[in-house]
Amino acid sequence: MQKFEDSLEELRQLVSKLIIVQESLVLENVELKKELNSRENKINQLNLENKRLIEENKNIKIASALTGNEEYKSLMKLKVNRLMKEVDSCILQMKNS
């Protein structure tokens, strides 16, 4: 009978330790989820900033082309041609309406 009680007590201690470990893991999981959320937000912010900088860079290249920078003249010509095609397309649609 004593052996059974000892085994039961040992089992209770093991279960108690497992409960403590489980609670610790739950807390760690919560912290990791917070960190993940924070990093995802940071990535989203950086992606938005990256898109803004890419657009700003395009605008600077266009401005450089307008001021006569040889490096960006072909870029400006392509942009103007694209805009002209859009305008022509709009005019054509207006005529067809």
C-alpha cells in the first residue's frame, strides 16, 4: 500500500511540474505572438516606406530629365510617350461614346 501511495505522490509531483512547464510555455507563446505582431507591423511600415521611396526616386529621375540630364532623357521620353498614348486612348473613347 505504501508503494502505491509513493507512486501516486510521485505522479502528482510530475503532473504539478508539467502544469508549471505548460503555464510557462503559454506565457512564452503569448510573448512570441506579441513579438511576431510587432515585427509584422514593422515590415508593413518598411514596405510602405520602400514604395514611397521608389515613387520619389521615379519623380526625381523625371525631374532630372526635365532639367536636361542626359542619363534620364530616354526615361522622360518613354513617360511622355506613355502619357500621350493614354490621352489618345481617352480621346478615342470620348469620340466613340
